[in-house]
Amino acid sequence: MSASPDLQLDLNIDLNNTYGALFIGFTIASVLFGLTNVQTFLYFQTHRGITFYKIAICYLWILDAMHLAFIAHMIYHYLVNNYANPLVLPYIVWSFQAHIVVDVLIIYAVHLLYVQRLWILSRGRSKILPSIMTFIVVVGSSVAISLIWAVYQIHVFLDFIIIEWSAFLSLSVTCFVDMSIAGSMCYLLYTARTGFVKTDTLISKLISYSLNSGVLTSLCSLCVIMIYAIMPKNFVFLGVDFLAAKLYVNAYLALSNARYYLSTNENRNFPRQADDHGVQINPAPYSERTLVSNDEMSMEAGLISTIQPPPETLKPLIPNRLPVQYHSPTPSRGDSRWWTFRSASAGAESF
């Protein structure tokens, strides 16, 4: 008696480029989740108090952990629970669909956090660019919702060819949004240059971080698109897609920890102390001293200090967010440079 068509199909599955590719993607995703843990710990160690950004990072960490847990359940379901049971392999398990939902939530959350920084960088300037980016992100979320709906309409992996339009559209929009946000952030940072050497140097480095984070996630989306177009009958593209959410979280955390990475090695080597007001003091020489207050990430407080040197008795009392620069007095509100100075300071403070 001949085997059924479904059984013949299942017995011809190549495990190397299907579930083997999923296993490799899961392994690399686990490594990236470890990097997420390190960066999250680093952020909480270097930023005191409860802020909006800490809550956002906790939210991203929880989603990232759920994303990895769903992938682990899927791999365990196919390779352990149903070992040597090829009849189960073509059918989609619930955790695969759930991981798509979490994937969309992570990407959408990171895009919103980037757009929020665009609004901060545009303070005192035209709101056209952040408004356009907000509209693009909202439209992109509707495309992602269509992908979730399409994934829940199929029950076997072979039906992916039916919803490939949704996958291509979602990945393409995601790639476009990534590059648009990175370009917008670089533009706003560049136009916020003040002419002060240290401030411009910091802004240049932040531009580099912003550009690299956008390029990294865009390249991942492009790789998924190309692999899916070339090899639509295996799961290599899914193995690469497992990494996308991890890269988004790590890219945002790297940008959030940018000021720590950019600090001098000399400042890092000094142990931090706290004064009576809950302000952390780095006991380096005063010209290189950095103090971090509880509301460090507040966008309304903490301009880059470029005032004249204060009296010696007042130096320990001034809670600067960044190393003090003694070049020229801070531009007054009536000065044409004031808004540029403030937006640059807020931009640097937001990272």
C-alpha cells in the first residue's frame, strides 16, 4: 500500500535547512539575549532613580524574554516532543504564531522610542520631520497587524506561500522605517551642532551610534527578504528573522548606554560616591568630573554646562550631567544660538 501524499511530503523534509536552521537561529538568538541582559544591567547600574526610560527598557526586556521563550518552546515541540514523528513537522505550533506577535510588539515599541527622541531633538525647531516620522511609524504598525492576521490564518508551513505578500510588505516597511528614523536622527543631531568642541564631538559620536543602529536592523530585514525570495521552501529566513527582535533591543540599549561607552577610561576607573542629595560624584579632577542626578534622563533638566568657572567653594555643589566645558558663557535666551544650544543639550541628554 502506498503512503499518503502528506506522509510522502513529510518524509522528504530536509531537516538541515528547515528545523536545523531554526535551531541555529535559536542558538544565536540566545547569545544575543545574553547581550541584552548585560546591557540592561549596565543601564540600571549607571542610571539612578525610576524614569520613563527604565520602565521602557524593562518592557523591552520582558518582551525579549518572552520572544526567546516562545522560540524555545517551538524548537522543543518539533525536535524533542515529536522526535521521529515527521507527521507533526509541517504543522504550525501556537508558539510560532505567538513569537510573531511579540516580534511585532518589540519592533513597534523601539520605533516609538526612537520617534520620541526625534521630538526631543526638534524642540525649538520645526516639527515637520518628527510629525512625518510619527505618521510613518503608525502606518507601519498597521502593516505589521496585517502580518499577524495573516499568520493566524494558516496552519501548515507550506501555506506561507499564500501570505508571502504580507511578509514582504511588512519587512520592506520595517526596513524603510529603520533607515528613515536613523536618517532623521542624524539630521537633527547634525543641525544641532553648537560650535563648542566637546559638544560637537559628543554629537558626532551620537550620530555614529544612531546611524549604525539603523543600518544594523535594516540589514537584518533585507537579509530576511532576500533569503525568503531565494529560498522560500525552507526555514533559513525564519532562522534569520529570529535575530531581528534581538538586534532591535540591543541597538536601542546600545544607544541608551552611549554616554557610558563614550566616557573616558579614566573616569570609569574612579569609584562612584554619593553626596547627601543623592547625587553620584566621580572623584576625578574637577575639570573631568561627572555627576549623575536622580532625574538624569529628564529632558527638561540638565543642559550642557559651558559657564565660566565658578568659585572654588561652589564647585562641588554644581550637579553637571556632562563634563564641564569652560569656553564661553552659555547663550542667553535672546541669543540666536539659544535654541540650537538647548536642542543640542536635550539631544545629548536623551541618549
